[in-house]
Amino acid sequence: MTSVTRDQAGGDAGASQSSRAAIEVGRLFGGGANRAGGITGRWVVYQLHWLLGITLGFVLALMGITGATMSFEDQIMRALSPGVVTVAPRAAPVLTPDALLAQVRAQRPETRVEAVFLSARTDEAARVLFAGGMGGNRGERAYVDPYDGTVLGRATGEEFFAFVRRLHRWLALPGNGDGMGRQITGAAVMALLFFCASGLYLRWPRRPLDARAWLALDTGAKGRAFLWSLHAVIGTWVLLVYLVIGLTGLWWSYDWYRDGATRLLTGQPLPAREEGPRGEKGGGKRGGGGAMGGTGEVAPVSIDTAWAAFLAREGDRYATALVSVPGKPGAPVRVRYRPVGAPADQPFDEMALDGATGAVTSESHFADKALGARLLAGVLTLHRGTYFGTGGAVVFMAAAAAMPLFAITGLLMYLDRRRKKKAARVARTGMQVGALDGTAGPLAFAAADTTLTIAYASQTGTAEQLAWHTAGVLRDGGRTPQVLPLAKLDLTALRGRLLVVASTYGEGEPPDDARAFARKRMAAPADLAGVDFAVLALGDRQYETFCGFGRAVDRWLGESGATRLFAPVLVDDTDADALRQWQEQLRGIGASMAPDWTPEAYGRWRLAERRLLNPGSPGGPAYHLSLEPLDHPMPVWAAGDIAQILPGNDTGAHHRDYSIASLPAEGRVELLVRQQTRPDGTLGLGSGWLTAGAALGGEVRMRLRANPGFHAPAGPVPHSAPHSAPHPTPMILIGAGTGLAGLRGHLKHRRALGLGDAWLLFGERHAATDAWHAEEIAAWQADGTLARVDLVYSRDGQGYVQDRLAAQGDTVRAWVDRGAAIYVCGSLEGMAPGVDRALEAILGRDRLDALGAEGRYRRDVY
């Protein structure tokens, strides 16, 4: 076991300051609901969020870019097209609508005019709209000189914006608004609304009034943490804008939505869609004249009388007006106009006039409408943000332009998660059920080359991970190494090259799974002539026996006649330089180039709870701590995994490791930490920071590390009787003091899965002051999670937990005989050695070592 100081005390066995493994080679993110203790609603929402994100996210990105591009379409075309969109003011009066349209018909006899757009400005060109748009497309429009009726043509960029509009609305797919494209964009808008709701839910903090947790962008973060900060924090900034964009965007996607919105906001059903020349749904063929001229079959309907009556009423109070050309004689002339001073995109007021007499037949004003009706009338301006003025338009344009950011960051996080899951699969290639706990045969790639062997001795999984990383770069270089635990190394069949990755546990001891190998095989030199070897040793320079076991393996292999390929590489904690040195040496024997095996960055967490567990206790104060992520999703971990804390949030400080006492489904990382005091009276660096230094609600830098050496049993144990169904592996959980943390995670995991058959032996000082989580333990007894509980309080005259264990020897043997796994968590000094001696007396050293090799005796001690 490599070593990192952990400021936790051992309860009934007394306080200690000890060590544990610390090289993090990339903690796996993801892995599904089972690791978290069953499928939860949060897990389902998260899965839907990323699944829709990688399918419809890029449609939304395209819609966002095109929407932002159209935000200031008219202003851009006006700037690009002087002499078309604008004209030189003249002293002569402008033409009347009938005269203007007569000039247009003379120049464009093959077209049919649908409406004319007139401006009160003397430098503004008139616009005519021709019929012929299909499926929601606009018909062609042309700018016209209002003084002489000359058709000026189309503005620069108009065709470009027409294409952008088709992309935005239906991805420019065949069928236009009646084709598949409209269904895809409609589904994408629905997904946008889901992203808003699910994103808010997934990052909802327990203290929602903390503005920093919502809005502060962590510019100092790196890697996945930085991607998440961009994704989540900027998503929060634009959340309301996207809700408005989504809720209004559905207006053009689904008839049922338009009808529902109309009924909700006005209490009335959606009016029947008008049939007629616009869109070619009810009026003649494109190019036909009819009442609107063109071929001259029917005389054009005059609109001058109605226009004169409109001017008599509104005079100079209008800014722009859109005058429709009636489709048949006797039909009213509709004038939609915007008053002077109204925002450029405010919905029109409307007036219908008799074409023959100029009498007003109906009239409505936007300002007089009820709120619901105003919202419906202004749905386009709401969608574009211009409903809120120029500032609103700019904000909505920026938010729309940011949509690709979420697709890109989401994809990068997805690929990162896939990469880590692939690394995990590669690292487990060839494993069978039970391989992690040693019940399967040697672990190897398919068709492994038995002349290249990689053996590992790992307490917390770090050495095993590095062994598989080593195998991966060698495999990429064309080799197919065999990978297996050191305990399963067959010395008689060993040949070729041997690479050993070995952790040191405590003061120079071998990891639990290699104890038997060290005691029996390494007691004397073996015959390994002809074998070439190298050792990667993991340790902690705080200890006098730095990398003691790795060094011992290196010496023993040399004494056994094997030839050293290169000097042992010694890794101190997270020493990236040493790992790079190992990688460089591997290239000399055929490994490929690979990225540095560096640890994952520390994330930002908030200290949400700090509760004293043992007021009045003669032992040091012990605290229950809860931490919540500030700017990244809740990571996934397994019972038995480790939290690494940076004391004082100082990146130069030596991190501290703590067993995690909760599950991801709870939405927080929970720790049990005993406050340590140095001989000079000052508090321990890590425990002092967490229990007294960090402000409640303040920031803590933390990362999580997989600890497969203390994960739950891999699978069920078969019944001895034939034809019987297998049953879950029984567990004997032994701990003292803050060692309850690692055991608590396993008990929560078993309860979530509905598993029972567990036995807890827990020791502390006084029952009156140190009955930690007593109600929770009682509840586990009541629901069957715990089949048996032994609570031992040393200051009440009950001895220590190892004494209680020794007194229950027959029961321990019975549990082990029916397949139980033994898990020990707590102090390396006192409790853990005492438990080991008690188990050796009960089971015998050979059987205990065999349990360790099988993964049925696991320790997380410090």
C-alpha cells in the first residue's frame, strides 16, 4: 500500500496518523446506475440529457447559429444595399399605392402582387411582396422606388438570408415546412426545453440562494471540470432566454401547440387559417393575374381610396404600413401598421377598410390587447428578443450564438467519459467473473504473449491501474502482454520479460493480496535465469521505508538470477516525472507513445454540513461532513472509493485521503473526520482544515479516486447444494472510529440493492458519547440489511473490536465457510493489526492469506 497521510483516528484502538495509496491515473466517470446502488430518477434524467444532447444537440447548434445570423437581417441588408433598400429623398410626392403597383405590374407582368410595404420615411424604398411562397416560405419580394415605381430588385444578402431561414426552420430539407425537416427542428426545440429543465435539476444545489454556486464561472479549472463549468454555468446564464426561445419556437412546429397556447392565453380556439393566395392554398396559380393583375383577366382592385382614408385617420402617426391587395372585388383592404415611436419589431396595429368608400370596418391596436393576446401577436418578436427592445435582441442573439458551445462541451465530456470507460474495459480485458477478487485465472489480453508478463501488487487499485496502462501502451506498440496479480505469478513457467508494478503498504509491507507471495516465494531466491525484469515501485517519501516492498521485489528478482532491464522507477505519491520516466523506459522495449498518466484535476466543492458526532467524548472531536459539487455534475463512485482533499485549497499541499461514507444517489459526498492535534497543540493539516479551517458553505478542492481493492464483492456465492440458486456474498464489516465511513458506504450500497446477510463489528470509546449513527445502524438491523451487529465500547470495559472478534471465532468460521468476505476499515496502528492477529488465530495464516488472494479479505486502513 503506497502512503499518503490521512488525518483520521482509529477509535477504540487510539488515534494515529498513517498512510494510503495516492496515485490517481484518471478516475472513471460514469459506469451506470448499479455502481451507485440502483437506478435513480437523477440517473435517468442524466442519461436522457446526454443522449438527447449528442443526437439533437447539433441540430440546436445549427438552429442557434442561423437564428443569431438573422437577428439583425434588415439592418444588415439596409447597410449593404444603399440605392435598393434606401433611396435619395426628392421634392416630388411619392406615388399612390395603385400607381406604384401599376408600374410594378408593367415591369413584372408574370407575377402577382400580394401586398405592398410603405414607409413614412422619405429615404425608404417601398417593398412589394409577390405571391408564390410554398409551405410557409415567403414569396419573392422586391424593393421599389416610391417616387417613380422603378423596381430596384433584391437587396444584397437576401438570397443568403432566405437560405439561412430555410436552414433555421426545417434544415433546408426537401418538403420545406411540410417535410421531415420541420419535424426534426420541432423535436429539437422540445429537447431544448428538456435541457433547460433537466440541466436545472441536475445542478440544483442544496442551498439554491447561493448565487456563486449558480453563476460563478471557474476560469481556473482544467479539463473536464472546465468543460462542465462552461456547460453548466453559461447554461444557467442563458436559461431564461432558452425557455422563451423554446416556448415560442414550438409555435411554428406544431398545430396542437398553437391551439393550446391560444386557448391558454386568450381563452379562445385558434382561428382557422386563412386560405388564399399567400402560400398558394386557395388562390389561383403562380403567375395568374386574377383580381390582382398580371395577365389581365380581371381588373385590379383599387386600394387608393382605402389608403387615403387611412392617411386621413393616422396622418403622420404611422411609421410603416403593410397594405394587402384584396384577392377579389368587395374584399376589405387590410392595413397593418406600426405607430411612430414603437419598437422596430413591435407587432402591427391593424385596420380593415372598405375599398370603395374608405370606411373603417374593423380596427385593433396592439397596446389595447390583453397580455395573452399581446404575447400571441408578438410571438415572433418574443422569439427573437426584440419584444424587449434592442438590448433584448442583442442578448437573444448572443444566447442563440452560444448554442454550439453546449453541443461541443457536451460532446467533449461525453467523449471523455467514453474514453475513461474504454480505458476501464481495456484494463479489464480478459477478466472473468470474480477476476477482481482473484477467483478467476490469470488476467490477460486475448492471445497474450507469455514471453512478456506484467505482474502487479496493489492495495487500493493504483498499481493495478498502472499495470493495465503499461499493458495498453505495449499493446499499442504491437505486443500482447499477459497481465496478472503478483500472487498468481507462476515462477516455474516464467520466461522472457517481467514487469512488476508494486505498491508499498504501511511501513514497507506488501499489499494484502501479495502477503503470501512475499512470505513464501520471496523467502529464498528462485531460479529465474534468462528472465529480464523491471520494477515500478509506488510509495511515499514521508516513510523511512519509501517504496520498501517494490525495492524488496527488485532485490529478490536480481538475487534470483534475473537480469535488470533498468533501475527500479520509484514513484512518490503523484510524481508525474517518475511516471514519465517509466513510460520512457517502456518505449525502449516496444511501447507506443502515450499521454502522460497524470491525475485528474481537483474539483470545486462546497462544505454543506459539518456536524460533531461525539460531544463530550474523551477521544478527539469527530465530525460528519457533507460536500456538494459547485460547478460540475455529481461524479459517480462506488462504495469503498476515496475522496482526496487539498488542505487549504493549496495546490502545492500534499493531499489527504478520506473514505467516502455515502453513495452518488444521495447527491453529496459524506466523510467522517477526526480532528487531529499535533504535539505542539496545532491542528493536523487536513483534519484541521476540514473540521475548523474551511468555512461552512465555503469552497473545498476535492477529487474522487477509485479504490477497487475495497469495492464490494464481485458476484454471488453459489449454494453448496446442487440446483440451488446463488445468493449474495455475505459480508463481515469490521471497523473502529472514523473507519465506520468505509463500512457505511458498503452498508448503504447493500441496502439500496436489497441485500442482507451482513455483520457489523464497530468499536469506539463510550456508548454514551460515541454511538455514531446509532439510529441508522438500528434501521439497518430493522430492515434486514444487518443480520448481526456487535458494538464494542472500550472505555465501558468491553475491550476492543479485535477482542470481540476473537471471542466469536466459531461464528466467524461459520460465516467464512459459507462464503463471507471480510472488510476491515480503520487505524493501521492497533485496530487493523489486532484484527489481523485475531483472524489468523481463528482461520490460520494460510487460509487468511488465501482469502486475501481471493479478494475475500480486504482492508482499507490508514
